[in-house]
Amino acid sequence: MENNDTVSLLKECDSGTKMAVASIDEVLEKTKASDMRKLLRKSRDHHEQLGNEIHELLLRHHSEEKEPGLMAKGMSWFKTNIKMSMDDSDASIAELMTDGCDMGIKTLYQRLSQYPAADQTAKGLCRKLISIEEEFRSALHSYL
């Protein structure tokens, strides 16, 4: 019998990596500073690589990927486009990305608590995603 907590946690992390990649892609070409674009690309690559690891584990557990919820994607798109139409500065992009990191970190900690029976591999990947988000958020501080 598959561990439902493991699969559920992996699906939430999978959704989180996809949300992060989509959010970064949304602002990447609007970024003016080349060093900030480099930071965004690096973070997107980290999220994609971790997402690939998570996807492989989901396949081993005979489970499918999880797409971010339509409401979450829509709200993110709306917030990004409204904010960018009012202020398209790199500081505004950094603020949007920082807010996204904060939401992602909070959600991932909630999911770790929600799925206590998840195996150590899934928990480790979740913690790795949290670490990626925390490092990205910290690196964005200089652009705020």
C-alpha cells in the first residue's frame, strides 16, 4: 500500500515548483538589471531541477504530477500584472517574488505538518524546496 502522506507531500511540492517557475517566467523579461535576471534564471533552474526529481518520485509511486490550482495561478497572474502596470521597476519585481517565496515557505511548512507520515525522502525534498525559497528570498533583499 502506498503511503498517502508521501504522495500528497510530493504533489504539493511539485505544484510549488511549477508555481515558482511560472511566476519567475512571468517577470523575467521585464527585469532590467542583468544581475537580477541572472538570479531569477538561477532560481528558476533550481526549481525546475527539483521539480524533475519530484516528478520522478511521483512516477515511482504510480502517481501523477500536480498542477498549481487555477485560483492560485489566476491570483498570482492578476497580482503580478496589476503591480507591474503601476510600477515595473526591479524593486517591484523583487517585492512580488519575495511575497511569493513567503507564501511558498509558509505553505510548505504547513504541508510538512499536514503529512507527518510522509517518508524521509519526500520530507527531505520539501525541506530542500523550502531552502531554495529562503535563499532566493534572501538574495532578493538587495533589490527591494
